Amino acid sequence: MTASARALTYFPAPRSQRYCSQCGNLLTRRIPDDDNRERDLCDHCGAIHYQNPRMVLGTIPVWEKQVLLCRRAIEPRHGYWTLPAGFMELGETTAQGAARETQEEAGARIEMGPLFAVLDIPHVDQVHIFYLARLTDVEFEPGPESLEARLFDEDEIPWDDLAFRSVSTALRLFFADRERGVFQIHSDTLLRGPEPVPAVSTPAP
């Protein structure tokens, strides 16, 4: 199913900041006492503003032998295909966030499965986490961030038109595990180069 095209651009809040969110005074950037890296500090109230990696949560939703993908209606990577995924919200678990993103982006109803892949992406300060999931039906209602949502057989996956390397990595791991008949929990680091470093996998419980 398709949704009306949109030209939205969604980005997380900027990393750099000039003013203290506690008192409003200008920040300075230096290494605090008893620390080992530069932080944004407020010399007026003493607040230290820590920056931490952002969590991106998603699912690999399956109907029989097919996988559900969404085509992005927003930047970055407008028009490219992706697994349903997005940034974790406050007050939710990783599994809850993955299920929420699947519903928001594809309007899909799922039964959540186990954790499948944890992909560290240090050069963009993100960690992408994917869960296995089973679709309970094939009625989709793409939200405002998706142009359409549809099911693909393995030989139909648009590999050259996938939005992000984490998506292609998760899909390749999924199809390889499915071929072997055993699903594992995978841990990869995606560097700036074209290929991830070797995976570390443990049997799924």
C-alpha cells in the first residue's frame, strides 16, 4: 500500500549547543576534572552536558517467506527502501520502540520476536538494534514517513536501493541464518568503509 508523497526532513536535535539548558549561560568546551574527553561545560552553574549515542530501533517483519520493507517519504534517503525503524523514545524499552516504529512507518500488526542484531555505527554516534517479528496480517497503512510498504521475496530485495548499510547488513544476516535454519544474535560494527568488521554471534535463546 502507498501513502501520499511528502517532502519532509526529520533530523535529531543537533549535537552542538551554545547555551546551558539549566541556566542559559554560554558553554565552554574542555575536559572536566576527573574525565578524559572534551565536554560542554557551564562555568556559571557547573552543569556538564554529556552527549551519548542515539539508539535506532527496528524490526525484520516476516510474512511466510517474505520480508516487509518501507520506502522512505522523508530525508535523508528519500525514496529508498528500509526496514521499519527509528529513534528510541524516552520511557520505552528497545522492543517497545521497535514495535512502535513498525506500526508508525508501515501500519503493520506484528508479533514481536527475539533480539536479532546490534549494529554499532560509531562514526555517526548511533547503535541500530533489530528484532525479529512476525506479521499477523498483510494489511498495511504507511504513516507520513513512508511512501509505501510492501512485501519482498529474498530474490526481489532492492539491494541497490536500500537506504542504509545497517538495513542491508541486517537483511543479509537474516537470510543467511534462515538458510542455515538457525537464527543467532549478531553484533557487528559498521565502519566508514564498504564492509562491516567480522560479526560476533551467539545462539539465540
